[in-house]
Amino acid sequence: MFGALGLAAPSKAQATDDEYYGTLEPFASNAIYFVVTDRFVNGDPSNDQRDQGGAHPTFDVRTPGTPEGEDDNIGYLGGDFKGVVDNAGYIRGMGFTSVWVTPIVDNPDEAFTGGKPVSWNSTLTDRGKTGYHGYWGVNFYKLDEHLPSPGLDFSGFTKAMKDQQLDVVLDIVGNHGSPAYSMPKAQPKFGQIFDRDGKLLADHQNLAPGKLDPEHNPLHAFYNTGGGLAELSDLAEDNPAVLDYLVGAYTQWLDQGAAAFRVDTIAWMPHRFWKAFADRIRARHPGLFMFGEAFDYDAATIAGHTLARNGRYSVLDFPQRGKLAKVFGKEGGSYEEIGKALYLEDGPYANPYDLVTFYDNHDMARIDATDAGFIDAHHWLFTARGIPAVYYGSETGFMRGRAEHSGNRNYYGQARVDAGRNNPILRKLTRIATLRRDTPALQRGLMLPLQLGQNQAAFYRVYEHDGQAQTALVLLNKADTAARIELDKLLQPGRWKDAFDGKSLKLGTTARLEVPAHEVRVLLYDQPLTDPALRARLSDLMERTRRED
């Protein structure tokens, strides 16, 4: 891939006692584009199911109370596998290598009549809402009918994406099924779970959790009686049949081509459940990368999921996300703030380099940033430690600042895809994401901060492993004016190369490097580092970066 940017491959390293890397995780080479499938592009109107739901229709249901001139929808809007495949070249062209899709399993066929009524800008409200997002599973073995097209079931979808050099990250749920109670009258599928053959395995029977009787009613045995998130059916983590069911279902989708899992609501199930799940899944698919959603901004709390004894999951990096939203959003802030969430030394994570980094997604307000803020955020996200994930539409600043039920998950559509190709955010994203795709040091390199200031940052990403050597010196400037970054410590003398234009420049033990406004410079050194002080600092950093529990 180096030829795409005129870059040289990392050199063969000379024999040395030290190796420097942040991670050897194969999935770390990826950058993830995340789509709520129904809201991306409607590639096949024939699977829209526009007449579904009867008295509780499911297609194009406008959110009650949406103000004049605004748009939000809680029904299906037609996005499907074909819409993603049709735009695989667009996604790959931006520099992404994986597409994370929302859950694909069968969901109920009506809008939910229980729960709290949805209204503009409301949260944890489901009355009148449909399962367009996929998280209300009722048959985890069955593909939801809104997604496939002829010749494009899930297996066909993953193959078509792989043919265009994109892996599919599948969003999975182990904590809950569909909304299960508080309906005025029980609705088909809600609170029910069916097996591979369509046989009913579990039924909440529209009863509140405390009224379930799992000891005497086999249909209640899949569920907990203490309740959980909203009115969702809460799966019983200590029932072996639940684990068997989920392992069987998700193994099926792996066998059909899913390359990795994003695990929804991982924190709502105990570590013992996820350890058992990981052991059984990886027995068939060794080394499978899985990252969980533990919606918590405390690193010590979410880090437990990353430990081997708990299944060695990666997690979405919420602690860093909180800093990114502030620093690059309209509130503003210093790179030093982000540094507090890196945990590069003596941190709680098994390996901070394996975390999935992001600044927003479908479960929170989109980042409220200017175009320059998005550009600066992407420059950080694709050069700093971690595996970057970008939410659909962020490449053009789509629905910035909007939460769920106020536009966060609005339909994107082919017209926006086509019109957005010349967007300044997208152009700069493509530039930095493509560089990361072609630069091992930015994917796996040990990160050593040199400066983290108000508007400027400088750091190394160093990769010397298995006979390969490459160091990236990253310089960032999020100010409105050009900046001169001065480096006078731990600088490797020698001839470096500008990663973007290929020009060579010679550095001594000090340097003053110009970085334009809202820009990034990346200099590459494709041979082993020789500066003794720098190597000593890197060796110390290697020792203090946790990679085992």
C-alpha cells in the first residue's frame, strides 16, 4: 500500500536488544466507518416493507413534536446492505478499511406501544418507535427482512465488501432483546425470542420483570426478574441456555463473514458471562477482535473488560472521547486535556493502543464543532494511539451537535454522499486516513508525547519490530494561524521525509517546524532510531505500557 502515497516501506531494522511498538493486534491496522444501516443509503426500495405494522406502522414515522423546519424519524427509512455495498468505494476511498454495521438480526414488525412516549430531543423513550436500529432482537439467528436483497444476504454482503477491501464489523447484543412490557395490549414478537427454526423459546408475556416466574414458567427462564435498561427484555446471564443461544447465533454470523464484533451494552452483563462467551467464540475463531460499549467516562471502571481474565475485549474509549468532544467542539480546550486520557504509562487498560477511539456516535450528541474542529479532530484521531472510528456523515459535519430524537440518526442518502465528495472536512479526512492506512507507525507505533499545548501538539509513533523500523513525528496545529513548533529534546538527528509530499529534510538535535493553521505534518524516519536518550525513554515507556493483566 505504500506506493499509493509514494512512501517507502519501513526499513529492515538492525539487530537491537529493544523493540518498540504499541500493539501487535492485527485489527489495529483498521480504521472504522460506522453506519446505522437503515439511515445510510436506501440501495433497494423493494425491501423497505412500507406497508408493515398495520395500526402501528413502521416506515417513515416522524418523531412527535419535531419543530417546524427540523427533521427526526423513529421509523424505518430504507437503508440496507445494497446501500452500503453501492458506496463501498466511497468509504474505502476516504481511507477506511472496515465498516461497522448496526445489528442485523430480526426485530419486531410493529412500532412499540409501551414505554415512555418519544418526543423531540427525548432520551430513553420508545413509545411509537420501531426497531430500525436493529438492537431489539427477537430471533438472533434470522436476518431482518429490511436489509437483504436478491443475492445479497449477510454472507453475500460480507463477500461483496471484502471484494472491495472492506471488512464488516458486526454490532452484537448479549444483554437484552426487544421491549417486553408496559404495552396496553401484547404485540407480536415484543418480549419474545425464537430459535433457529422459528420456535418460541422465551416470552415476557407483557409482564413487568418482577412478575416473571422463571422457576415455574419455562418461557420466563431467559429473563432476569430485576429489570434492566428501559423496558427491554433483560437476558439472564446465569442461564446456560442463554449463553448457548447467543454463542450459536453469533458463530453463525462469523461463519458468514463478520470480521470483528462490537459488543453493545457490555457493562450490563458480568465479566464471567463475557469471559465464557469470548472463550467459546474464539475457540472457533481464534484471535477475534471484539470491542465493547461500556458507556462510562471513568477509565478504571471500563478497563476491567480489557483484562485477559475477563475475556480481553477492547472497549470504546469513552474517557478520551469526553476530552475530544470538548477540545475540538465549540467549547474548546487544550491538547493537554486529551493527554490526561491517553494512559500511556502505568494505566488501567491491558493495552491502551487497542482501544477504539471516537468523538461521537449514535448514542450521544454528535460533536458540536466547526468544519475546522472536525478537521482537527480527525488529525488527532488518525495519528494518536488507538483504532479510529468515525460515525457516518461526520465526514461532512452532518447533524453536528444533534442528539438522538433531534437528528443524530437522520437519513444520509445517496444525494448527500455524492454532494459531499468535495466537502473540506471529507478532503482532509481522506488525506490523513489514507496516510494512516499506509503507515505502520501510525497504526501500531509506541506513542511518545513531546509537547501537548493549548493549540499545538507534537509526538512520536515508533514501530521497531520483527525486522521493520519506522518512526512518525506528528505535529498538530489547531489554531487559526500558522504556528512554529520548536523541539529541543529527544529529537532524532538525521534525514526525515515529509509523509505527504515526499520531500526530504534534515533535522539536528533541535528543530523549528512550521505547521499551517488547522493542519498536521507527519515526518517519517524509516530506519532504527539511534539517539541514546530517545531510545532510553522509549525503552522505559515500553516497560510501563501494560500489555498483560
